[in-house]
Amino acid sequence: RAAARMALQLQNPLLSGQSLANASLASIALGKLKEAESLNEQALLEIQKLEPSHDQASLFATIGQSYRMMVGKTPAGRERLISEARRVFQLARASAERIGDAATLADSLGSLASLDELQGLTEPALLTTRRAIHHARQADAPDAIYRWEWQSARLLKDQGEAEAAMAAYRRAIETFQELRLDFARGFGNLAPEAVFDGAEESFEEGPGALFFELADLLLQKESSLKVPAAKQECLEEVLRTIESLRSAELED
């Protein structure tokens, strides 16, 4: 708040927008959600003064994420908060598109798709997630590829497309393996909520769930197979998946 006051006096919308966005996240961690919404509104006024840029797009995405975090904390205002998050992620997407920022565009599209997923809109969520993956690959951003491939896997599973879902899970795990060292150092194993609540989630609650979800689908497939060799092959992949999980967990 002090930083925001000084930045406002200096008429520096970038610093004031950053400070207000950070204050909003701190307010969410303290459970002061009305205060967080007010800070978001002030931050948006400052951010909209900026020219389209990576900083502007990233700040819009931060504000969108803060609204997204509030959704689970206030069931009564769920739809309104989803609507606000959607509006701000759209601003992030537009800013990123104008400057050709593929990484931020991927994150804003993936976040928009996650809102569709929250509302049970599986088909539009899947289409938007695929666009997010495309831009993440363009940006060579494995952290985003891993996150949005995982999201696409969940959505395909919800649609009953088990084989396509398993392929997406495998791609997500393959990309995750590139990031294991970063996760082990603590750069990736926190959910946004955990970062601001000050509580670190366990590996199994975070990235580990990716491995368990694939193993679960494989076990469902194995139970439906009739040919012993095919059943054995499926079980062997389950074992490899769990062994990969334990190896990554130990490294973490």
C-alpha cells in the first residue's frame, strides 16, 4: 500500500499497478476479499494507462488470477467473480495479441479455458486450451505446455475420450520431466493459492496428481481388456508411471 501511494504520487502507473495487484493478493491471503476487489479495481485503472506491453498483459493476468482465486472462497459471488476474471483475462489476451507475446497469450487463453472448465463448458474449454498449448509451444514455454496439456487431459477425460486423454497425460508428463529440477528447487511446486496462503502443498497434491490421474485411467482401461498380453502391457505402463512419480517425488 505504501509503495502504491508513492507510485501514484510519482504518476508511475506501472509501479502503482504492480503494488496494488500485490496488495490485492495479500488481502486474499488475509481473507479480506472485499478489500481485494477494491484494490483490483484501482489496479486496473492504473494498468489501463499503460501502452500494450508484456508488463501490461502480465499485470492483467495477475488481476485475473486474483479474481480466479476468490471464486472458491466466496460461493455466493461465484458467477460474478468468474465473470470479472473472464473480463480481465480477455484484457490480458488482447494486450498480448497486440504485441505478439506468445507466452502471456498462452497463459491468458489457458486461464480463460480454466474458467470454462469451472462452469462445466467442456467443449469450449478444450478448444481454448488447445489454442493455449499452440501458443505455449510457439513461445517454447515448457511450464505452460505442461500445465495446459494437463488441463486438456482432464477435459478429454470428462468427455469420455480416454485414449486421447491418456495421450495428453503422457505429453504433460514428458514435458514435466524437463521441469523436474526447477520443481525440486521449489520454483514450481506451489499452487497460486499456496503461494499466497503461505502453505506449501505436498508433491502428491500438486504435480504428483498428474501421474496418479494417468495411472487411474490406465487401470480403468486394463480392467476392460480381455487379451492377457494387452492387460500386462497396460499394467506395466501403470508401474512405469508410478515409478516415475516416486522418482520425481524423491527428487522434490
